[in-house]
Amino acid sequence: MIIVRSRYMPPMRRYAAINLFGVFFVHPDVRVTKTLINHESIHTAQMREMAYVFFYLIYLIEWLLRLVMKDNAYMSIGFEREAYANEHNFHYLEKRKHYAWVKYLKKKKKKEYKKKHKRKKHDKTRNR
Ligand SMILES: [Zn+2]
């Protein structure tokens, strides 16, 4: 993976790094960890299998849809969910199947939301 340190990429300070066609742009003050490299390597694998263009196209479409759905658009994107779920597994890419990101398109958050909501209710009851 090619890593380029730049003050101007990504253009918005909100993101510390961006992977463009397998080239990883990072702000100078960002610590490049093994986990971060693994996360971006997962994106590179996704890009390759999607012939790059379709990766960005689907990424953008899904981001826009998630925005309308009032999700946390960025964190709900299938590509991101796969990368975040496996960024600590440094052998993930060795065993990863093609198009593994597809299974992360399913909305699993309902279960997570219910669990969280239940816990909050439970906590409220305990405080009374
Ligand atoms: Zn990512």
C-alpha cells in the first residue's frame, strides 16, 4: 500500500485519511497504525473486486440512501462496516471471500438498537 502524507488530503479535516484507488492519503499528524492500514487494505480489496469505479459509485449511492434513512450514513455503509468489523483481524484478507461486504448491507442495527434501548430502560428503572 502506498501511503502519502498530505495536509490537503482528505480535504475536510473531519476525516484523518482517505484511500483513493489504493493510494492512502493521511494528514501529517495522524498516527498510521497497523489497524488503520488493515482497514484501508480491506477497502483496497473491495475496490479491486468492484473495478474501482463501481466501488465509488455504490459507496456514494449507499451513503446518500443512508443519509435519507437518517442513519449514521458513514458508519452504516456496507464497505465501512466490513472494514471496521475486521480491522483488528490482521489475517482477515487472507481468508476473505470476494464480495464479503455484501453481507454487511443488511441492516443489523435493529437488534443492536433494541438491546441498547432495553438497557437504557433497565438503567432508568434501576435509578428510580
Ligand atoms: Zn473505511
